[in-house]
Amino acid sequence: MERLFHEKGMNWEEIEKTLNSYRKDDVDWKRGRVPLYAFYADDDISEIAKKSYMMFFTENSLGHKAFPSVAKIESEVIRMVAQILNGDSGVVGNMTSGGTESIFMAVKTARDWARKIRPEVTAPELVLPRTAHPAFNKAAHYLCIKVKRVRESSNFRADISAMEVAINDNTIMIAGSAPSYPHGVIDPIDEIAKLASKRNIWFHVDACVGGCLAPFVKKLGYPVPDFDFSIPAVTSISADLHKYGFTPKPASTILYRNEDYQKYQSFTFDEWPGGVYKTQTFQGTRPSGSVAAAWAVMKYLGESGYLEIANKIMNIRKALIFGINAIPGLKIWGDPDLSIIGFGSDIIDIHAVGDNMATKGWFAARNLEPPALKHMLMPVHEVMIDDYLRDLNESVNKVRGEKVVAEKREVIY
Ligand SMILES: Cc1ncc(COP(=O)(O)O)c(C=O)c1O
């Protein structure tokens, strides 16, 4: 077996050369060839993020007493996100490592809230539209909660009557997405809120994708439905910064309507020699670099910066939708609200098109139901539109007329 851990350390030149050699098969995100994962707006924002990240590279956000600066920075980030999401001064929250952890914390907090407020519930359940992110199931799996996923309606948005049927006396949380990852549509949050109010159920809005985008798209005048704390029955919201906040990973937020909910989130343990150990979120040691960088990028951009980015994204979206619709046989699935666009066909094997695109250096993000290629658009995609549409047209023509393969393909995510 090749020995990887050498007796003598490497110098930087060798390290850099080796790491670069490992990158040779990576898809080129800077040329817009990756439709998700690598959120990038521009070099100026990246520089601000890198500089502020490096300032707090060594600090640890577990140690708020030792580093009151990082406690202050995190609380200001939370306040900024709360303001973006129409929260009043009672809204509280924490930064987490990502959407998955934010959702995990919401589910855990809702479970512990229900244990206290609704002790008659002994077998807790979550009710979700089928389009909700798998992070809910991951959380429920770890926390021993049953999940009921309810079929979405034909426009890919949550089916309110189906959700109502699924809710019972054991339901401790219901959720909706703003927007959903598969189809990019915002669930009818105001309608789900009515279900939550009627039964005094915790209502979580997963705005991991839309939290730092939808409010600005709406301010630009696009028709974006309400989804945030302006709806009184919304109990908690997950909103990622490392997606449309354009701040470096890992950075997300979990926000609660008020402290009466958030107080069920923390974990405390003192039956060991070390005394009282208390954390707000899942992690122990936490990076402070991404907290400082989130603060810095948000301060640097301000509302005008986020509006400019949102405008750019919506223009890219327009160009992409126009180009896709111009290719005979292709169509956009549903009526996406923001930056996630999924497209497919009734007559062309769209996954075969994706395979062909991959040979041309494009990473193909996919859905299965209905079969689709998809994009989560960001400013870096501005450079790719013409090349992408040309290659897409060629790929469609290559497989046009071939039989549509019905079997399920593995979706890389
Ligand atoms: C709607 C939605 N929620 C949650 C998540 C999970 O976020 P993360 O990958 O940061 O854990 C994602 C990721 O794409 C998402 O699209």
C-alpha cells in the first residue's frame, strides 16, 4: 500500500502542486459548469470573505466567554437575517454548519417543546410535503420521530388538503419550503400556517435556499409569496448563508419566533468531571472564520448589494428559460419562483441529454420525478449561458428520436 503519511513533512510548493494535481478531474465551477454546490458571486466578495475568515481562522465559536467578539458577531448576523426575514426584536437564533444542521436543530427543538407543552404526545410525527429536503428525515431518524411525506400537488407545491389529512394528534411539526430544492417553488406558506394555527403545531419554514434571496427578488418587484416571520404562525425558519448569502461554508442560521421556543434547543450536561457543558447547536467546536466572514459579506453587500445579485440572478434565469424553451421538445417543469430551474421533456430522454452534457464538461444536476436537469442559478452562471445553450441544443439533437429510458437512474447529489 502506498504510504501517504510520510516521515518528513512536505514543503508548500509540493503541497500546492499535489493538491492542484488532485483537482484535475473537478468540474470547472468558475466557468459556470457546476449548476449547484459552489456559490460564488464575484472576486470582490470572495476577497472580503477570505480576509475576514482569516482574521478569525484560529478562534473557536464554542468559546464565547474567551472570545466575546465572536459571540457579538454571531448575534449581529442573526439580527441581520431576522431583519431580512421580517422578524421583530423577539426573533432569536443561532448560526449552524449548514441547512442540514439548522433543520436538525428545528426538529429537535420542536420535539422537546412538544414534550413540555403537549406531554400527551408519546409518538411524535412530522408532516411534510414530499418535496421537502431529506434533512428532515435525517433529523427525524436521529431523533426517533416518524415522518409522513405527503404527495405534492400537480404544480409541485404542497398539497394543503393532503397535509391536513396526514396531521393527527401526534403531529408535532409541519413544514414547508421556500423554495423546495427539487422544483424551486415556494410552498403555500400562508395556507400551511392556517393548519398550524388551527392545531397549535410547530410550523417550520425551510428557507435554506430562499432566505437570503426571496426577500430581495420580491423587493425587485417579482411576485414572491410571503413565507417568513410576517406570517404569525411561522415558528422557526432555516436560512442558509453559504448559499444565497454568498458567505463561505459552513454557515447557516436557525431562527425562532421567540426565546420561548429557542429555549428547548440547547443541550446541557454536567455529569462528568468537567462541570457544566452547554451548547446551543449540534456542534461542539465551531469555526469562527465562517461566522466573521458571514458578518463581513453581509455588511459589505448591504441591501443594495443583495438586490444587485438578485437582479443578476433573475436576468440569468430569464435568459436560460428563454433558451431552453427555444429548443423543440424541452420544457420547464412547473413555475419556479426564484433561482432553481428544472427542465425536461415528454419526448426526449433528458437524462441521456445530461450524460451527453457531461461529456462536454458540464456537471448535470438531476431530478427523477419528473425527469429533469436542473440549475440553482448564481452570478457565476452569467458567463456560461451561450455555451450551455449551444451544448444543450447539440446534446438534445444527439439523443432526439431515441427511446426514452424509463428506469430510474441514480441521481448524484
Ligand atoms: C431546500 C433545502 N433545504 C436544506 C438543504 C440542506 O442544506 P445543506 O446542504 O447546507 O446542509 C438544502 C441543500 O441544498 C436545500 O436545498
